Amino acid sequence: MPTTDAAPEDDTPAGGASSPVRSVARALDLLALFTEDNATWTVRELTETSGLAKTTVLRLVDTLQQRGLLWSGEQGRISAGPGLLRWANLARTTWQVPEQARQVMRDLSDSCGETVNLYVRSGATRICVEQREGRRSVRHIVRVGDELPLWGGAASKVLLTGADDRALAAVAALDPAGRTVDGLRAEAAEVREHGHAVSHGEREVGASGVAAPVVDADGAVLAALALGGPTPRFTDEAVAEFTVAVRDAARRISRIGIGGRA
């Protein structure tokens, strides 16, 4: 993860022993730089982007390569390693949404004609764990596994209803609109009162969404069920119809469960 330090520093304190927790965090931040859009890196690029010292990057890359989590290919470019396949398969198995819940999502998408996504909260982000694409040629696309910020979007508003002050502070620190913790808390209270959230162009210009909470037996928010598409199709009349459909689908999925959290 990029830092704002004036100069990169090693993670070895004066005593000579590195901090295990800091090293783990930096290794995970380094892995997080690898995406579909940025699949390969050189050590120099990783050093410049992460803000870490080159010696730290070299040590982390070497350790991750030994564990199979990174792979050194042609011309010294580094990519995700085959060891990550094990973790990917484990996550896929753990977060396998029940077929009954997936059918509810298919029914919702078919009836509304828009893309349906199921999100869970992870720190200051939300992750898509299931999706049903809409039938229209112009549609809202978020892939399963995509990680999105919690500062914008109907699904984010729903997920923030289950967030504590620490999580709200993390989101507020990243919010380009500059909202405060109190502001986010007030929005969350409004979503709890109405039982759903609506957004227009908050995260992406021209995209709109309607979302409702998926809860456990105690009413705790587990996930957000969201219907998304181009803003021109989300008229006031359409949003009213979508809201009824999304809330009903979210209640049905709440009774079924979403897996992964059992």
C-alpha cells in the first residue's frame, strides 16, 4: 500500500529484529498491489509504488516467492504465484453462496432486468461474493471478488449500518467527499430506518443502485443485496419498483443464508 512517508524506511528496528506484525502487514500490502490491471511488477516498480525500502521489498518478495505466493518470470517481472490458487479455491469454497440464494438473485435480475450483486464488508471496503448479470446490453458490471470502497454506493450505505466507529473512521478518512464519522453515522441511521438505500453517481458517474440488508437470525447485517445499472434507467418510478423487489429478495436470502459465515 502506498505510504506518505518522506523517505522509505526498513522495517527493522534499532534492536535488529524486525516486527513480525509489521512484516506481515507489509507483505499483504505488497500482494494487494497485484491486480488484473497490474498483474506484473519489477522490484523497482514495487519499491516506488509501495514506498518501502528496496531491501524490504526484496526480502518480502523473496519470502513470498518461497511460499509460492509470488512468481518471478521473464525479464525479472514478478507476478502472482501458483500458491495463491489454493487460497482462491479455499475462498471460493468457503464463500459459495447457496443455490437457493443464487436463484433468488437470478429471479430478481430477470424481473428487473438489471445486474444483481451480493457484497460483504471487509474493513473499509466491500467485496462482491456473488453476481447475476442483467440481460441488457448496457449494464452495470462488477466481477465476483472485486473490492470497492465503502464511501459510495447503495450497497456501501447498507453495509455501514453494521459498522462500528472505528470502521466509520477508516471510511471517512478515504471519503473524497470529506464526510465525517458523524455524517456517515447519520446516513447509516437513515438506512436502518428505511430498510434500504439508493444511490446515483456516488462511486461512478452514470451508475445507480438500490440495496437492502441481508441479516442473520439476530438482525445483524451480513451482506448487502444490490441492484445496479445505468442512471437513466433508474427513474423515480423504476426505483420505487426496484426497492420493493430488492427488499423482498433480501428478506428471502436472509432466511436462506449466504454461506461463508456459518
